[in-house]
Amino acid sequence: MKSLTASAHLEPDSTSRVSVFDATGDDEPFVTLRIGGKLVDVALIAQPGTADALRALARAAEEAASALDQIPDTTTDGDA
């Protein structure tokens, strides 16, 4: 991964989408995975040969979601 550090909070209405871009001229094909909300949109660009990195990211996201499921919901309506 090329170096960049960013921080953004996922919200319940955060969206994600995958777009596939075909090769054009000298450029290789690639896929983007965009995760966004109202103010922040993060795009991961994956070229051929990086599918295992995306799979590892998916496994880590599933692990994080499972950890969140284990945390009791302590917020009340109107509190964040």
C-alpha cells in the first residue's frame, strides 16, 4: 500500500460501492472500492494482483464488525 493515513468515522448511513475500470491505452484495468458519507469519501484503488489484499481487508472488516457486535449499546436516543 502506498503511504497515506486518514481517519474518518463510519456512520450507520455510510455507503460503499465498487466500480470496475477497463484498461485504456497504456493503463491497466483497476477496481475502486469507495466508502463514503456526507463529508468524507475514501477510495481504495486495486490493480490486478492485489485481490488478496482486498480479501484481507474484508476479513479485517468482518472481525471489526464482530468485535462491535460484542460491545453493549450504551447510547440512548439523542445521545451519540
